[in-house]
Amino acid sequence: MEAPPEDGPIHQWTSQDEFPARLKKYWWQRQSIWDRYDQGIWMTEDAWFGVTPEPIANKIAAHVAESAPKEKNILIDAFAGVGGNAIAFARQGRWDQVFAFEKDPDALKCARHNAEIYGVDKKIVWVKGDCLSEISRRFNGQKDNIVLFASPPWGGVEYGDEDVFDLSKMEPYSLEFLYEKFNKYSSSTILYLPRNSDLNQIAKYAPESKKLEVAHYCIRGASKALCVYFGDFDFESE
Ligand SMILES: C[S@@+](CC[C@H](N)C(=O)[O-])C[C@H]1O[C@@H](n2cnc3c(N)ncnc32)[C@H](O)[C@@H]1O
């Protein structure tokens, strides 16, 4: 397997000695984050904070596949990062096309490489750039065909200090901003948000007398994050 470019922000850390001390806890978690870590996964330092662990990404991919309208066949991952979710969606096999948007070129290089390790790099259309402009440019008028998944930045790790995280303060994109934006492109949108997100803020988007599905995703009994399923998902028939 190819090695990452030398002296850059992309790493294939193979021993604890070379691993950054400030990220130590992720060294111990590496194999629960990536089952194939030892096959040569590439990461940037920042990516450790945001990557979706593989068991959670797989569970989300299964839930989305089961509950999304059957006629929709395009899956967009708006914030692909190093590929945690995009790879799981592509491996799931439910989608005719998976599009992965990422504005950080180093993260995108990692994602493509990591997808190769999982054998799905060719099943994903990789788009380098700002999803907020690129999605509208590419998918205008295709709202009925698209399921949109977004794991946005949460604005650092400080969200964890709060009992209840105020989603209007999420940086750089608030809940309201993301909802308004993505609702234009898809009537089936999933947002991956901090586990302590303010559910009252989320509930404002529930349609009149209907439920809005919120699922916590856990590892070893502890919630890691939650997903909100906005729009025409059907969990009743499961
Ligand atoms: C939380 S991480 C996503 C992690 C991803 N789900 C994974 O498993 O690797 C958020 C990512 O969004 C990217 N990003 C932020 N704003 C963006 C934008 N406007 N368009 C595309 N990517 C963006 C960041 O560079 C970062 O890699």
C-alpha cells in the first residue's frame, strides 16, 4: 500500500512513538475507529477529532438504507472528512451513486486512500470544494432523488463541556443554517450532531403533529453522537 507524501500533514502512524502525544487516547482507539487501521489508514491530526468510528458509520449506513424512500438512489456525504461515513455508505451497496464533498485537500486525499483499503474508492465520486456551493451547482432540481448526510464540524471539542449544547452556537455552521441550506437540496437529510445537542432546538423542525426521528449511536454503552433524520424517512415499517 502506498505511503503518504513525506513531511506533510498526512500520516500513516504505525507506532506509538511517532504518534502525537496530545492525541494519545486515539492511539488506543485506532482499531475501534478503523477496523483496517493496520492495513495503512491515512489520517491528519485534526481528523482524529471528527472521524466517525467504523461501527457507528456502519450502523448509520444501515439505518439510512432501511428508512430512506426507496426511489431515492443518490447519497451525498456533504462533509466527507477522511471518509468514515462515505466508505460505510459505499460498502452498504444501497446507492447507485455516492458523492463525497470535502474542502480540505489533505482530508480528501486520506479519504480516497482509505476508501481504497476498503475496496470502494471507485464507487464514490470525490468532490474537492465547498459543499455549500458545489451541491447546489451539481444537483439543482434533483431534490426528489437525493438523500443528504452531513457530519459538520462541531466547533472543536468544547461542546463536551456543556450539559446541553446550544446548536445555534455550533461553529462555523449553526443548526438553523445547515437545515435551511440542505433542505433546498434534499427532502431527506440526516445531521450527525453532538450527543448533548439541545433536543428542544431540534424539535422545532418536526412537522406539525409528526415525529422527528433522533437516534443516539453508542459504543460500549456510551453515546458518541446522535443523528437527526429530517424529512421523509420511514422507521415505522422496520
Ligand atoms: C467532522 S469532519 C467529518 C468527518 C467524516 N464524517 C469522517 O468520518 O471522516 C467535518 C469535515 O468537514 C469539512 N468541511 C468543513 N466545511 C466544509 C464545507 N463548507 N464544504 C466541504 N467540507 C467542509 C472539514 O474540512 C472536515 O473535514
